[in-house]
Amino acid sequence: MLQVFSMPVGFLEFDSKLFFPDDKVGKQITIPVPSYLITHPKGNVVFDTGVHCTCIEDAKGRLGEVADSFAPRAQPGEEIVSQLAKFSLTPKDITYVANSHFHFDHAGGNEFFPTSTFLVQKNELEASKDPELAEKSFFDPQDYNHPLEYKAIDGEFDIFGDGALVLFPTFGHTPGHQSLRIQVAKGTELVVTADACYTKRNMDENMLPSIAYDTDEMYRSLATLRHMRDRKGSTVIYGHDADQWQQMRHAPESLA
């Protein structure tokens, strides 16, 4: 039986103008950093691994100057390994990890999954190996540069071959950003956007955040996601929407 669980794997505090640059005045906001566990008859999947656990005690030591702009606000237990323990699971029980992209709040826990296969878009992997592109994309090798099994995928990828979990490209935020479609039941589809769309407001107002590798690509990705929501009737789970997060069920309760 397929089930979906949302897990907090960090919280970040920063100036809201980073999300909503059209605002005249920003304010400090705190947003969730989510990971998703999907249990499937053929294996367990984790989508994004969150902020590295050391940020709970020493954010500056882990992130350096990034911590001045994006201040971690997680509590003990709000990281990927502890979240999996709620289900009596360890990283060894995870068949696949899919990184939406390689930013610190989405790939920080990668190193804890040495036996999993990582599914990452080819463009993202190639950028991560090019120092100039990696710097332009705000990648930090300590998040992903570990002896892990990375599988490069090129475009849409059906994880188990049954249409239940499909990764699809939503480039723009980074060179190879991807999102996830989850077919929970016939006629019921969840779309996990990750950072292709931070919040409902970004989608409704067609507003890109301050961080975008390729704005044209990101606008196209945002339009694709909006079409899924408004035309196809998919339930969209935004990347870091604090209001939506408060209304959702979280682990160990199932989201779907």
C-alpha cells in the first residue's frame, strides 16, 4: 500500500524579500524544510534529505556565511534520521533517495544514506561537478560529495515503473531541479514542487524568488506546476509554504 508522510527536517528564518522580492518591505519569516517518505510495495523512497543535523547546534560551523542569511531554527529530532526512526526505519531501509536539487536544505542529509540509490537529474549532477556552475548554483559539495550511488536521470522518470511515483524536470531554480508526482489513488495526484515553487503566493502571483539559476526556465516550470493545479486538479504541495505546512498532517500520521 502506498502512503505518503511529510517530515520536518529543518526550519529556516530569513528576510521574506528573498521569497517575495516584489514586496517593498521585508520581514523575518520562519519556513519549514520538508522531506517526504513514500512507502511503496516495491520499496521506500525519501524525497529530499533536509538540513544537516549539525546545524541544530552549530549552524555557522556547517554553513558558514550562509547561516547569516538563512538561519536554521530546527530543534533536536527535526532531521532526517530521527524522523525515519518514527517509523522504526533507518537509512538502510530506504531504497531510493531523490534530491529535488543540491541546495543545503534539500541535500544536507545525503551522507547518511550510503546504501540507497540517489535519483538526480543529469543537469544537476553535471553542474555539481563543474566548480564554476556549482558556485553559480549555490551548491556546497559537503552536502552531496560523498561516496554515494548517484543515478543520473534525464527528464521524466517513473521510479517503480507503475506510474505511482514520477520525477519530472522543473528546471530553473537550479540547473537540474526536479519535482515529484505521486499517484495516491486513481484520480488523486499529489505534486511535490520543492523549490520550483516556494509558496502558493509565488504561484498565484507568478512571482519568482530572489534565487534562480535561470529565470526563463523557472517561469516555464512554474507555469507547468500551475497547469497541474488549475487544469488537471492535482493537489500541489509547495516547497516551503508555512501556512500550508500548518494545515497538513505530519509524521507519523500519513499525508495520504
